[in-house]
Amino acid sequence: MNTDMTMDGIGSLHGGVAVSSVAPDYRPELSLPLHHAMSVGTYTTLTPLQPLPPISTVSDKFHHHHHHHHHQRLSGNVSGSFTLMRDERGLPGMNNLYSPYHKDHMSGMGQSLSPVLGNGLGSIHNTQQGLHNYGTTTHGGHDKMLNFDAHHTASMLARGDHHQHRGLGGPAAGMMPHLNGMHHPGHPSPSHGPVLASTRERTPLLLGDAGGNSSGQLEEINTKEVAQRITAELKRYSIPQAIFAQRVLCRSQGTLSDLLRNPKPWSKLKSGRETFRRMWKWLQEPEFQRMSALRLAGKSGWCFGFCFTRRDEKRNLTQQQQQKEFPHNVLTFHLLLLLLALFGLFSSRLLFTHFGRMKFI
DNA sequence: TATAAGTCAATAGT
DNA sequence: ACTATTGACTTATA
């Protein structure tokens, strides 16, 4: 009952859950949930918050040299209130979207952006809440992208084309029709017609495996097309490379730039395939979830399908300003407790040692 | 050990 | 403010 878990033990957070993870400043791999053991009906309903380690090149330097980071502790006083967002993230099925590619398969799971399945939380899901957040979660200087969030997500939801529940075994190829037709400004536009039809088949970004396999691990990704589409998407939504690289790919801006401009053919890729898989997966996601992934600033935690972000970390607003801004989606700490109780989580391994600190065994 | 692949991070360029 | 370039570094592999 006194397991003192800090972020130092993030590697051992397996099975643990971060309700309020004070994640490192910029390394998303330490904040993104890795494995969603959302087995319904059991305590594992909690969404484990696990690190998304960098791909194969996890080296000692990563942990020791440059990024002495950041083994921040879950010390923060969670005193404020939480911002509540729906977590559209995934269920176990997405785990096999990643192949055991070297040791990457573990990290790959972290990118599971798949829609959450019915875990009984649907009724709580308030679209309004989610939307509010998209529009208002601003960190420093990513306003453009996040502003998009509000509007596009709203319109998208209005159109009802979010939630393409392609969850387990769903056809991964039915991707983003509203994006497929889009233009690629400033691009040679190699093949006429939609980006999809680069191959004789209708498998857009995949070469081979015409869709039966949605696990995303065996396909040959058309890296060039992926690169083009990612480039277009980033442009379209004014998403800086740095943001995308960091939060979705766990790579540096320069790396992404290089990959985007000089994508190597799939056959020539080795561990670098993982990066393209992440890009590809991101493209598969509904906009709703794409932006969710981008928005992850590392200051929020995911818990049973909801994202909890410390309000006071969102920006430098006064209390009043914040309250005005987040009238509905604020979850007080006590409400959080209530939620936890509602979901029977108290009987789980979730422990509170003192206010503002949650620990798990 | 040599080489290739992948990436980071500094920095130059726009 | 963003993006592109590139040398250095790590890791994997022949």
C-alpha cells in the first residue's frame, strides 16, 4: 500500500495508471500511453500511461546524456482542477498494429491512436467537452494548429464523420475520404488523381496486401505517398514539423524534415520503417484523434478513457479567465474521485497517498 | 572492424 | 518562426 511510484519508475509503470502525470516537458514518449489494457470489466480498465520510447535508437545517451530529463516525479500537487477530455485512444486491438520490429514493437504500441471501443464510458462522453478542449488547449506557440482544432473538429463532428470506428480488424484502408481529395500545394503531384491511386490497386499508401490486413505491420508503406500526405497535412493545418515530429513520431524536427523530403523506399528501410508506420497510422486516424495526438503536450494524463490535464498548466490565465474559458469541462479533483469511485477503481490498485498525489501498485 | 541505417541537434536558410 | 542541411553519434549487422 505504500508503493511510492514516481516517474523514475516510469518503466515500471506497466499496468499502472497515471491520472495526473506530470510528464516531461517535451518528450512525448514519456507521456503517451503505451499500452491500453482496457480489458472491459476488469480493473485493467484503467488506461495505463506508459512511455513511448523512441524507436530503435533508444540509446544510453537518450537517458543519460542530453536528456537528463526529466525523470520528474509525480509530485505535483494536483490541487487544481482537471480538464476533462475524452480519450479516444485505443484498445488492445491496436497493439498488433505494430510489428515486432526489433524492439520497436513495444514503443509502437504507444502510438495507438485508435478509437476507443465501448467501455461503458460512452454515455459520459460529452462531445462538447472534447471540443472545448481542442480549441482552448494552447501551449506556448502552437496556436495555429490548436485553433484549427476547434473549428475543424467541430465542423467535422457536425458532419458526423468522426469516429470511423475501424477499431479491431477494421478496414484500415477506408481512410479519410475528405482528405484524400485534397490538394498538395506546391507539390509536383506525381500521379494524377487522388493520392491514393499510386499503385494499380486501391490501396492508397500501401503496397501489397490489399486491405485484408489492418494490423498495420506487414504492409509495405508507400513512403513517398505518406511523406507527401504528411507534408500536405502539416501544411494544411499549419502544424509545425517540430510538433508533429515530437508528439507523433518522437523524432526531431530535422529528422522529420529529412524523411519528408527524402523518403527512402520501404524496401530500403530498416528500423526507420517504424517512423513511417507512425506517420501512416496518424493518417489513418480521424482528424479528431489526430489532433488529440498532436495536442498531447505531455502535461496530461490519461485515465479510463479521459484525459486529465492540469488546468493551471494550460496557460497563464487567471482563475477567472480559466473558468470563463472552461466552463464545462473542468473536473474538480473531487469529481475525479467520484468518477474513480463510479468506475470501481477504488477497489482496484489505485491508491492515494495524499492529496495531489496518486500512486499505484 | 567496417559499414550502413537512423537519428539528433546545431545551425544555416527562408 | 519554421524548415532544411549536415556532421556526429549510436546501434545493428556483415
